[in-house]
Amino acid sequence: MEIGFRWDFAYEIFPALIRATGNTILAAGIGYLIAVFVGLVFLLGQKTSSRILNMITREIVEFIRSTPLLIQLFFVYFVLPQFGITLSAWVCGMLTIGLHFGTYLCEVYRGALEAVPKAQWEACRALNFSNAYAYRRIILPQAFPIAIPGMGNYLVGIFKDTPLLSTIGVAELFHAATAVGGYNYRYLEPYTMVGVIFLTLSIPAAMWVRRLEKRVNKAQGKTTR
Amino acid sequence: MTRFFKVATVLLASVFTVSSVQAETLTERLANGDKLRLGFGTAVPWAYAGDNGEALGFVNAIALTVLEEMGIEEHETKVFEWSGLIPGINANRSDMITGGMYILKSRCENINFSDPIGVFGDAMLVPKGNPKNINNYQDVIDTGAKLVTGTGFNTVEAAKKYGVPDSQMLLVEGEVGILAAMKAGRADVAVQTFFGAKEHEAKTGGQFEVTDPKLMPKETLNVVGIGFRKSDEEFRQAFNAALAKVMASPDTMLERAGKYGYDRAQLPPPSMTTEWACATK
Amino acid sequence: MNYLEFLSEHGVTLLFGTVTTVKVFVCSFFLFLIISMIFGLMRLSKNAAIQGIATVYIEFFRGTSLLVQLFWAYYVLPFFGVSLEAFSAGVLALGLNFGAYGAEVVRAGILAVPQGQWEAAHALNFTPAKRMSRIIIPQIFPIILPPISNLTVELLKATALVALVTVVDLTFEARQINSITWLSAQSFGTALLIYYIMARFALVPFLRWLEVVAARKVGLGDH
């Protein structure tokens, strides 16, 4: 078995890996959208008028946040069919990622809301704005830019967690690398190329998020040294 | 503060130094007192780990009987994802592959096999009653059914060879993944070893049934060998010698492997040798 | 079988797996801390080469997926002459990956120490090394502990991945039990519970206690 990096093999498997990268980006994107929505649900679930509902939501959020995504994936994939709910591996993966990262985004939203100066809330009350109006016109437009860097970071984070989906058979990039590596009995080239592809995609994304963060900080009046 | 770092560094140094794996041949390492490492996946009844990591399954049973004959009592077990078995042994992660690997030309290019320990066939797993009447790869192509099998399985190569399009293939992790996909209805049919399919039929109480292996293409009859690194030739020869002795009077082996369903029908015919399999499969 | 029967039959196996999980966690936690400190400081070095190395390291390990790094450490590294046991490969990948994130936190923490402290050290003629080790570093702990705590909980969850490279931890045992008995809800559910208990009722209180101690040492806590 050759020890050196076989460029001919790498060239041969490159198309399959690139095709699978499209799946990875799709999986990350859809999972992220679900997470954005679920995060909102969890946030609202903790601000209802019922103390019990708030507490239950809080406990659920804590539970999902404190346990590994990998086991949550296995749970959804293996257990749901046993209760008659059979979803494709893709849907299982998207839902679980959405749930898991939804709990993180919920915290981002909470942090962003709390960062809005108290004076804004007081002004709303003084001007007799209804809760809905206050949120819609005053609070959320100020909270949103604050939340963006956190949300951007988790988008990159979801992208880097997509390889976990391969353990339940979702045909994304890492799964393709394992399949082609298993078929040819060589892991060196497939896994190295997966690493390179991830780097090429996530470094620009991370830089873009950091630029967003700087812009938001400047707008907020905070400067970095 | 600094004391903490000193303690941490010492702890980590011990973790990393005690754990490097040397690159001598297997015979040398065993002579030095290292334990033999059996590598396999989770494939009932071929090879799987027990609650305390014991090597169960008939391939393990046969391998351990031969090792006993060689005077090697101690061993360690390592459970891999199936497609990691060959990369794993070549990366010095295990010393013998007892997953129950068919001897195939593509595999012979990467590892060496012992003489055959048995002859086996593939079969398909379908829902009870075989509603789509699928019995081989051609049926899969004709009906447009979704075929599931494990990454790194011989059946992936076979399916490609017989023309099953990629769009109809679903690749999952091992036997467990295959049954999960079938139970959830994510695939219409699974292709795996006959023994693996039988195990799944039994486990689901007949919810799925095994097709007749004779309806599969004749070439899917394969021999299984124990996998070794190409550099461990000396050990492999010794293993083959002991295997020949065990096969000559196979009663102990049959008794131990028989617990998992292996019987005399599996004993390899003399015409199907490792060299033949490496050249033709 | 009901849940209690499941626990009596498989509970011990899961607990043995948990012990391995804790071992992996503790070792990678130490590595994570050491690397965070070293590379955080390197990132602030005036020496372009040192800063460059640190930046490359951080970008590389933050830019690739942990699972890919782990598989690489286990399956590919041996071909470069570095053959570590599965446990060590796992600890290495976890420590290096989280260390990259931790380094950024340490860097931000050092920069957040009030400007006055730097100036006072300078006025008192401290050498740069003494200034860093005696004045600045001790003050970063209350600042970095919240984000480091978050990373630590993430680290505990991330240890689950080492099961995929043959390390016999809690996740591995749960998968094994599932593959033999198909009691998926019980096996994975119990695993989830154990991780939850470890994170919520052991790790987080410990980290909170560290924050209190750090705040007190710097004089920010209640006197």
C-alpha cells in the first residue's frame, strides 16, 4: 500500500467530493433556517405569561444544549421509527440540527435583547406603546444588528458540524469521503481533501462574520484596541 | 498557577508517551509482550463485541481457535466502522481483521488474507412477502427500487459491477445502519451477506425475509479470510499453518462457530484458495 | 423489558463507558487550557513569525470540522510517523481544536485588562515578562472564565465523537447496546441523561465556583 499522497487518486475522487459539498452546504443552510425559527420559538416559550410554560421551555432548552448533537442524531434516527414516525435521514438530520442550534440561537437572541439599553424600554412605556408595537418598531430593529455576529458564528458552526450527519447516512461531504475511502481502502487523500474543502469554505465565511462584528461594534460605539 | 501547569504537562506527557504504537512486525511485537489486536465491525453473527469487549461471532471464534493452536491466548478487541477496518490495520490500529471480510482483488491490493475460513453467499433482505419480487441486482435495476448496503461492503462493488445506478443506492454504516434503514422504510431492499440477512430476519421476527441466495449471481459466492498487514507475512504463514491443522480436525472449531450459525456447509472447498480469490474476485 | 430492567442489565456497561468519557474529558481539558494560554500569548507577540504561526494554527483548527480532524489524527497521522493510541488521538484532536477557540478568548481577555494596569507596570519598571506573568495574566481569569466555561461544556459534549474512532466511551457503549438489543430509546436516552447530569449538575457548578474564586482573587467579588 503506497504511503505517499497519491495525486492521481485525489484527482479521481475530486468530482464526487465536490458534488457532495453541494449537499453539505444545502444541509447547513436548511438546518440553519430551522434553527433560526426554533430559536425564536424557544425564546418566546420562555417569555410567556405562564410561569410553568417558561420553566418547561427553559428545561428543554438546557437539556438539548447540554447533550451531544451526535447522540441526539442517533436518538431521532433510531427511536422515531419505533414510534411510527419514519423520516428520511436528511429530514432527521435537519430537524436535529435545527433543534440543537435553535437552543444556541435562543441565547443569542436573549443576549441581543438584553443589550438594548433599558432606556429604550422605558421610553416605549412612557409613550404608551403596546408591547407588540414596541418590539416591532423600537426593540427588534436595535436588537437585530447585535444578534447578527452571533448568528453568523453559528452558521459557520453548523457548517462544520455537518460531518456528524454522515453517521446516520446523510450523503454529505464527509460521508462521501468515507464511502470513497472505504471503497478504495485509502483514507489519506479523501480526508485530506475534505479538510482542504472545509478550510476554503469556512475561512472566508468566518472572516466575513468578523467584519460584520466590527461593523456592528462600531455602530454600537464600542471600539477594539 | 505554575504548579497547575506543571501537573497538567506531566499528565499529558504520560498520556502521549505511553501510547505510541511501534512499527515492528507482528511476530516481534508479540514476542515483546504486546497483545494481539483483533479488529472488526459490528456485524452479528459474524463478529461483534460483547458487553465487556469480548470477541463474539463465528469469525472471531474461528480466529481465536487458530490462535489457541498457535499458543496465543491473550488478545485485545477493537470495534471499527466497517470502512475503517482496512485503513485501520494499515495505520497500525489493529493486527488482524476478523470482521468477516470477503477476499476480493481490490482488498488484496491493500492487505493480505489468510487461507479461507469459509465460503459464503450474499442475499437480499426484503419486506415480508417480497412485494416487489426482488431477488437480485437486475430486479433492483428493473423495479427502480432503493437498495441499501453498508459503506465498504463487498456488495457496493458488486452492485456497481451489475449496473445498479448510484441514484438507487443508499449507503449507511454497517449492519446496524442497514436494519435501521429497512425498518424505517428508507429503502425497499437491502443487500448483505446471507448470514447478516438471516440475522435481521430473526431479529425482526419475520418482518423481513431473506431472498434465496441461489437467485443471486453465481459470482457472489465468496470466501472469507482473516486480514493481515502486508508486512506481517511471517505471522500470516504461521497462522495459515495453524489454520490448516484446525481445519483438518474441525470439531472444536465447528462447535464454537456453530453457536452463531456456522456449519459444515461453510467449510471452504479446496479449489477456492486465497490466491484464486485475489485473482478472480 | 421495562426501563429498570434495562438499567440493571446495561447500566454498568454504560457507567464504564462514562468513566472513559470523563478520562477523555479531563485530559483534553488540560491540553485545551495549556494550548489556549500558549497560543493566546503567541497571538499577541510582537514577533511576526511567532504571531504568524499562532494565527495559522488558530485559523486552521477553527476552520475545519472536529470530526475531520479526529479521523485525520487517527487514520492519517500514522502515515506521517505519528501513531498514537485511539485515546490519545482523541485527546489530541479535542485539545487542539478547542485550544484554537480558547486562544482567541485568552487573547481578548489579555486585551481587556484595563489600560491602567499596563501603564502602572511600566511605571514601576516591570520587565515585559514580569508584567505579563505577575500583573496581566492573573487578572484575565474573571474575564475569560465565562467564555472558557462555555467552551468547556462544549468540550464535554464533543468527547462523544471519539466513539467513532474506537474509543470505548459512553457514546460507544450506547451504540453497542443499540446494535445488539435495538432498545434505541433506552440506550440513547440513558446516554443523553448521563451527559446532561454530568454537564448540568457537575461541570457547570464547578465552573461557577471557579468564576467566584477568580472574581474574589481579583477583588471583584463581594468582600
